Amino acid sequence: MKQKYKFFWNKQGLNIHNLPLKIKRSSVSQHSTSGHLMCEDCFNGGKGISDMKQTYKCSACSTEKTIGNINARYMEFDGKTIVYTKDEYKRFMDQSETDTIRVLKELSTMTLPFVTSLIKSDYEIFGNDEKVIPLLQKIYQYLLLNNTMLLVKMSNKTGVIMSGSDRLYLFLIRDIRTIKASQQLGLTDIPLGETISNDLEAVHNASIDKEIDTFEKFKEFKLTGEPIKKIEIKVVNEPSSYVDDMSALEILA
């Protein structure tokens, strides 16, 4: 996932565009409570503490490598065996990635409890450029005071932006098709109201993960035998303003 994006939001005459933002994980994945693996034989034999490392052995030649040193992959597709590398796959996926975050819809924060099962990771959105800070302050305040979230699309990913106590959060949403069926009977008979129902429908539709489709295209591309080209980075001049009409910012007041 990229760390720098351009933010776009067209709202009732307010057109925010190319606003440079950064994204960073807002929490650690987990605290380790299991310690490090060590060789008990070495320790008991007086050789001190030594780390244990996981290795993978080739079924043919018995070569052993750690996971980080295994670049090659293969898979069966359309009756054929496709051989590729992690680097090839990353280059192909990067070609489908864009550096834009576009607002699809405003959502009520009342919808949040109903989409928590879709949240797969959390990030902080920030930008400390002197021209960016005032705009982010207005966006933060608008979302906070109006109990609103922003449903956004970024390449193959879908997310929700909302105000926290001290930051703007970006919650990435997983594909609705990956959620298991509820085991409880009778709860879906309770009406949620028009606002929440419409918001949930928008989130579910936007959540469909395009990365799966891109992976299918990757397999089809590999069958052609063509090399995957490196991405050419284009230099784009920064706009003089990130808002077409500054007076339109009153909408966020």
C-alpha cells in the first residue's frame, strides 16, 4: 500500500483536488506475548541462547531457504502451470494502483456499528504542509460536528474516513463477500431505518475487492509470456491551490 496520496472531494460546489496526504498505520498489529524461539539443546549444553529459524526444504533437491529468500512462485491456471516471481506480481499490481483517494459518499456515523465486521485495518491520514493543515482541520471539524464519515475509493481498496479524538482515521474495508453468514436468527427482521440501510448498501457495493479481478488479469497476462514493464514515474507540478473556490469552504464551517 502506498504512503502518499492525492485527495479529491467534490461537494455541492466545493471542489478539493490533489490535496497531498500521507497514510500511516495508527496502531501496532499486536503485542508479542510468546517470546522468541530458541534452541533448547544448545542452551542445556552450555552454548547459550541461539535463535531458531524456520526454513523451507525443496522436495526435489533438499535445498533449504527462509521464506524471505524464496522469490519464485507457481500456480495452476486454465490447465497450465504458471511460474512467476514476487517481484513480477508486485510490479503488475502496482500498475493497477493509483495514488488518489476519492470520496464516493458521505455516511452517517450511526452506520459505523453495522460495518465494524468489514474493517480490516486502521490508518491515520495526515498532512503537515502549511497549505494542507487548514484544509484538514476543516474536514476534521466538519466530520466531527456533523456525525459524518466519508466512504472513499483508492485503487483496489475501499475505506471510510472519520474523525477520532485527535486525528483523521482511515479504516480499510474488506470485501463483503468474505463475511460469514450470521448464526443468529431473527435479527434481520428489525428495520434499520432508511439512512442506515442506504449507507450500508453503498458500503457493501463499494467493498467489492477489485484486487481479485486484477489477480485474474495477472494470470492471464502471464500466459501471454510478455514481460511486465516497469512503471514510469511522471512528475506532476503541484497546483497553486487545492480548492477551486476558497469561499466554498464555508460548506464545511
